[in-house]
Amino acid sequence: MVEFLVAYAAFLAAHVLPRLTGARDRAVARFGRGAYMAGYGVLSVALLVWLVSAALRAPVLEIWAPSRPLMLAPHVLMPLACLLLAGAAARPNPGSVAFVGGPAPKTAAGLPALIRHPVLWAFGLWALGHVAANGDVAAVALFGGFAVFAFAGMAVLDRRAARAGIPPTARGPFVARLARAWSPRLAVEIAAGLALWALLLALHGPVIGVDPRGWL
């Protein structure tokens, strides 16, 4: 459990301290945004791998016993999470989280036109599904922390966008947003999301050591 706590503290520090201390801005000014993001991405992935592996090695201290309804939660939430991730990760979304930069079009399209923070919703649903299915202390702390980061991050980003004068991408009546969201590209993104879900389902057993298909 000590290794898990140290890994968790390192992961949190890497994601909180650079902005709070101004280290992020200084590094961007010195090395450039691209170099900083590349280095920070490598560090984040390395810390995440360490954190997850430490959680898998941590002693199992059960909070609640696994049950079939709880173990089915990831099977309900993960397809939605994969659809949200695939439908928004490659679209610019100023004021939220995306994996591509650049200004958003004057009229947002795709999932960002429908949901303000689709990538954060994807991570939040992923985390909640895994909290439900894993009732031990390490898993609840790990995935519960990710869920808090995802959902609290939405409010933080909304305030930051408001201060910067960035309008929300998802605005107006739902029917109008749905019309803006739909396009042939969205259909491709939906197919990609379903393919991602199938891939994660197949790899979960070999990589993580637990095959969720056995819960069905």
C-alpha cells in the first residue's frame, strides 16, 4: 500500500504543482509549448503506468463485496465513454480538453456541439464504472480520484473559459445542438468508438489480468 500512496502522490503532484507554482509557464517560455507538452505527456503516461501497476500490487482491503450488478456497470458505461472519447478527442474544443489544438469553428460540430466537456465525461464514466466494479480501497481511491478530477475539472475549465471570454460550444436548444452535431464524420467517430470499446474489452485480460467478459 505504501508504493500505491507514493505513486498516487507523485501523480497528483505532477498534475497540480506545475500550474500552481508557475513551473508550467516558465517551462513553456523556455522550451516551447510543443516540447513541454511532449515531455509532460511522457511523464504523465509513466506516472499513470506506475500508479495502476502499484494499485494492482496493493493489498486487497475490501470496502464492499463484488456483485453481478456492480460488475456490469463498466459494460454499461464503457461503450458510452469510448463513444464520447472518439467523437471529441480529434475536434478542437477551446476551454475544454481535446487532443488537437487550434480554434474551434464558428459553429461547433460533432459531440462538442452537443456536450460541453465530452472528453472529461468519457474519463468520468470510465472511472465511475471501475469504482463500482472494484470495491477495494486501492481501486476506489484510484478510480474515485480520477472521477473527482474529471467532474471537478469541468467546473474549473468553465470558470477559466468564462474569464478568457471563450463561449461554450454546446449552447442553444437540444434539438438545434443535435442537428449541429450530426454529420458523416460523426458516424465514423461513432464506429471508431465502438471499435475502441471492443479493443479495450479484448485487451483488458491480457494487459490488466482481469477479463471483464467473464462478468457477463
